[in-house]
Amino acid sequence: MFTTAWTASPQLPGEGFTPNWSREGFWRQSVRQVVRLTAGGGRVRVRLTNAYGTSPVRIAGATVARTAEGAAVVPGSLRRLTFQGAHGAAIPPRGDLLSDPAELVVAARESVTVTLHFPTTTGPATFHAQAFTNSHRGAGDLLTDADGSGFGATTQSWYFLSAVETDAGRTDGIALFGDSLTDGFGSTPGADRRWSDALAERTGRPVLNAGIGGNLLLNDSSWYGEKAVHRLARDVLAHPGVDTLVVLLGLNDIGFSETDEQPTYRPAPVVEAAELIAGHRELIHQARGSGLRVIGATLLPFGGSDHWGEHAAEVSHELNAWIRRAGGTGEYDAVADLHRALADPADPDRLRPSYDFGDHLHPNDAGYAVMAEAVAAVL
């Protein structure tokens, strides 16, 4: 039985926050990507996505290996991946491609390296913008390049890769569903210090990070992904081994609508608490329909940030009050009060300074560790 050990939610090709290769795609190139697993096993398979592609994407070959340093892999660990027995395959437009299992012993919280070779033009690449770890690109077929010397370019996004599964046989996975706070913005790049990483270490359970930076609960965005009430089925419910969903959403719906003077890349209609509560209830309904336990997380303090204002304060207070009540009435199975856990005692509408990344919106590594502790306490 396979369990999802790592995942990244797909996004429409675009600029993202950092230089990336999604718009140009790939041609006669290999892409090497490093991901950290939260469940071990003796066999591994990968899931590729072309969710936003309009034509098939040809894969000439793929490999998986245990990660060494940078683009290098552990000698002797490299395995060829096959797709229904063949080395080459095509990811269908608007679809996924699942590899056959490969024999590779991996441990929980160990990193693996997936390499893809694209012999023909891919067109714009479905990707995940904010990986906070390096991916590597090089010319030609570098599937078996063990020392990584052929990879001369790096970026911090993931391309076409949406999940890695192991034969762990686990059915106690935790999916974290949210925006940049879940994606890990503000954590140290390359250090695996998102709160999903901290929660996996704290609980020993598989943890799926289904965050997208900038994501909204109620509205689609060309920059920040499909609205959460639409993407839950694809980004969480379709993955094997999940039994608990943690919801941390609504902050961007509030913050992006605070003023009409927001930059054009992040417009959103003015939102009220009742609309956000209805969105939370829709997520609960979908997750319960798939048999998941659902935990609500209160919005973190964000006073002093560019999301803050009089309306934002009112709506966030109302939403957090409802989330707390929902834990008592049974709408949510439990509630993790992240607002109280990270609030500045001197001003509860602001992040505690020692947890603040610096923008008064995102936590730093220490803040993310506190978030993981708060959720672990209610699991």
C-alpha cells in the first residue's frame, strides 16, 4: 500500500516570486529536483502533473535516487523509473502520470532526487512557485549524472513534479492546506524548516504540504492558484494515506481586499466574515465526505503588515471567533489556536517579535516550530 510522502500543489505557469523556468519550459534539457520525504519504505514512485498544459509533455526518461549534496546523488542509489514498463512516456494535457514503483530504500525525513529528461519542447511548465530549495537544470540527458556536474543552473521552484509516494503502508497522513504560511515563506531556504517539516519531525507521521503562496479561499488567481474550495479534491483528497486535514486559510482573502490600492497582480473583492465561514464549511464538507478528520487553525496575528487595516481587523477577529466556536460545536473536530500561540503579549494583533520573519505577516523558523507544536498538541 502506497502513502504520499511528499507533495507540492500545481500552479499555472507564471512569473512567481523568484526567477523560474515555468514560462519558457524545457527543451533537450534535464531537470533535477530535491524533495524531503515524510514516510519511508522500500519502494518509491513519483506522480507528474501537466494540470495546466494544453498538449502532452514528453518524458524521455526519469530517475530517482537518494540525495547527496546539491545536484549530486548518493553513489549506487540511482534507479531508473518506468511508466507502464517503458522508460519514456507522456504526461497528458490537464492530467497526471504515475510511475511504476522503483526499488529504493528510503527513510522518513530523508531527501530524494528526481531527475526528468525532456527531449522535445514542453511548452510552459506546470510548476510550484515557492520550493524554498534548489532545483537544477542542465543540457541533454543527465539522468545518470551522479555527481551533478552537468547541472549548471538553479532555481527555487518545482516543475511537473507533484508527489512522491512510498510503500510505507501508512494511513495516518496529515495534510496542511493553506497559503504562503503553509508553503513556508519566511523559513530558511534549503533548511526544511517549514511548519510542515517541523510537524513531521514532532509527530513521526506523514505530512503533506498543500500550501500555495498567496492562495485564496474564495477566489481564483492567475498568480496564486485556484481557490481553495476548488483545489482541495486534487491537492489533498486524491492523495493516498491521508486521514487528517488542517485548514489555515482566509488571510489573503481579507488582506488583498483591504484597499483598492493593492497592486494589480493581487486583486480580490472585499470579503466579509460570513463568506469566509461559508468557505470553511465547504472545505469541512468535502473533507468529511472523504472520511477525513478536520482541524481548523485560527489566522495568525498580522497587525502592522501590508494586509492589515480596519476592515481586515474586524473580519479576522470575527473569523477567528467562529473557528474557536466551531471546535466546541463539532463543526471542526478540533482547533489549533495559532493566533494565541504566536501573538505578541503586548499587542495580540501582532506577531511576537521573536517569531516575526520581518514583514509582520510571516513567521520565521522559530514561529513555524511553534505552529507545529500547537497543531501536534491537538492531533
